[in-house]
Amino acid sequence: MIEQAELALRDAMQAQVCLPEWPTAFYIQALALNKLGMESDAQDMLNDGASFEAKKQNSWRI
């Protein structure tokens, strides 16, 4: 199970490189980090993802 979380984390990190402001990449990283027992890092990723999501929502309203 840990191998799957590590692979998911690696994939999400690559997605973030390609699309740096894609909130889903942050959310997937957060899930993988949580599965790996890295709760603090997971929370940081959730916060970053939520920030980009809010930024995206606000840009659509303009």
C-alpha cells in the first residue's frame, strides 16, 4: 500500500511541474502524503491547493 502512495505522490509532483497552479495536483499530493504518515505536509498541500482553487474561482468572476 505504501508503494501506491509513493507512486501517487510522484505522479502528482510531476503534474504540479507541468501545471503549477492546478489545485488537483496539490490535493492528490495531500492524500498521498497523508497515507505516508506526513500529516503536516499533507495539510500544507491542502492549504496550497485551496489557495490556488480560490484564486482560480476569483479569476472566473471577473
